Amino acid sequence: MKRLITFFVAMCACLASYAQSNDIIGKWTTIDDETGQAKSVVEIFKKSDGQYYGKIVKLLQKPQNENCVNCKDDRKNKPLIGLEIIRNIQKKGNEFTGGTITDPKTGKTYKCTITRDGDKLNVRGYIGFSLIGRTQTWTASK
């Protein structure tokens, strides 16, 4: 009986570890795909609606403007710190998709798909089909 209980506890721990390793909740350092430089720290969280959102919590480079002057929606002229750049992402299998990501530099909003690979996120913003877009790799932030 003790062996059965030990086995059950070990399996639950393994499953919890696997589920956590596939989650995207946490703080992530964004890396500019053009320069390779760290730009900001984004915190991804899950709201009560069951969807994932992400906001900028720290800037690692000084921007030209500390507000999102190019944003077109409710984020227009809002401070970059606290700006929600990821919205309405849903977990579907091993992907997080169905929502959007906004580039605060240009103010443009794209469809978004996120996949996790260990301590890295592959964040893809695209127009229409995912063939036309670009991917950034974000790293776990400490």
C-alpha cells in the first residue's frame, strides 16, 4: 500500500511539473529580433476569463517616448510601463493562440501565437496566416 501511495504522489508531482513547464505565466525578457538586444520585461498572467494577457513591467532600453503614442486603440498615449501588449490568448494543445500582440513602437496589432520551449517563449506576431510575420524568442526573467 505504501508503494502505491508513493507511486501516486510521484506521478502527481511529475504531471504538475509537466503542466507548469508548458505554461507561459511569469516574467519574460523580450529580445529584439533585429538587434538581439534585451528590450523589456513582460509579465504574462491569466485573468478570470481563462485567457492570457501580458503587460510591460520593466523597460531595459530607454524609449524615444515613454507612452504608446502610435497605438490606435484604448492604449493610445498610455504609459509603456503597465501597457497590456498581449490580449485574449487561449491555450490550445501545446500552443497559446487566438489573441493579439501589439508592438508599442509602431502601435500595430498582430495576431499572436506563443509556444514554450523550456525557459524560452517563441512569440510570433503575424498578419492573416502565420506565414507573414515574425518570431521573437523571449527568455525567462529572474
